Amino acid sequence: MSDVKSVDGPAPQPHPQTGGVDAPPQQWPAGQVPPYPVPPYPVSEPDRLTRFVVRLYERSPRWAVPLAALGCVAAGIGYALLSDPTRSAPDAAPTCLLKLTTGLDCPGCGGTRALWYVLHADLPAAARHHFLFVFVLPFLAYLFVAWAGRQAFGWRLPELRISSRAIGVFLAAWLAFSVLRNLPWAPFTSLYV
């Protein structure tokens, strides 16, 4: 049977959350909201993996996430120290997919070598391989220490406020650096790694 009670249209349906009846849209003037929450989309049940991750996060101590992030940073530093990217051949595996296919330096090319030189306190050589990485490293280190300290120990270090304009200028400089280092004319050939 149809839900039509008259020629005006379908009968109002009960609202799933409140049990009340949805009023036709024309009864709510602009600027007014219905007295019950209207979900923007149906909320689905999380899958088993999501429930497991949420449960694990809720039960873990507050220092676990910063410690895991520190482990990832330590793994990257360990890789740079063990692999010694300064002595490997340019086509040694693992290699950059962009450089392998096009011969061009990618925006991050030279970053691992720059990290290796930073860890060995050779800042001029690090800047030669990736100047912007060396420039941004102190900011990233401070942001990480401030975040990890707040998460794990409740520290309130002075907040480093980076405006969206500053981020935009940095990304534009990184893009320009990525293009200039691939130009085949002097003085840009000195940027090629």
C-alpha cells in the first residue's frame, strides 16, 4: 500500500532518532532549524579494525604516540647512518622513482644525504645537497619536541605560530628550488645532486 493519505503527497515519516514526525521542508522558514538534530549523512558502524585501533588508542598511555613517532624518526636516522647515502652509486636501490624514470631531481632529492651530513655536523655539505631541508630542520625539531612534550608530559612550551602565508612562501620557495635545481645551465647546475 502507498503511504499517501491525501493528494498533497506522502504521509510524514517518523524521525529515526526522535521518533517524532518529520515536518515537510516548507514548514521550516529560512534561518530556523528543526527541533531535532538532522544527521548530514547516515552514520555507519565502524569496522573491526577501526574499533580495535580506537580501543588500543584509548587504552594506551599518553606517551605511547610520541614514543612511536620518535621510533619512526629514529628509524629514519638509523637508515641514513647505516646506508651512508654519500658513498652509494646514484642508481643504487632504493632509488627515487622520478629520478629513475626522468633523470630529474625530485623535490626531496638529496634529503637523505643532507640528513647524513647534518648528523655528522657538516652543515655546508648538508646545505649543498638540500638547502631547504637544512633550513626547516630546526623548526621541525622544535615542533616535534613541543608536541611530544605536551602529549607525553603536559609541557607547555612556547607555541611556534606559523602563518598560512609563511607556509605558502615556503612551499613556493620549495617549488622554485625544485625547478631551478633541474635547469641545465650555470649557475643552476651547482644545485644538481
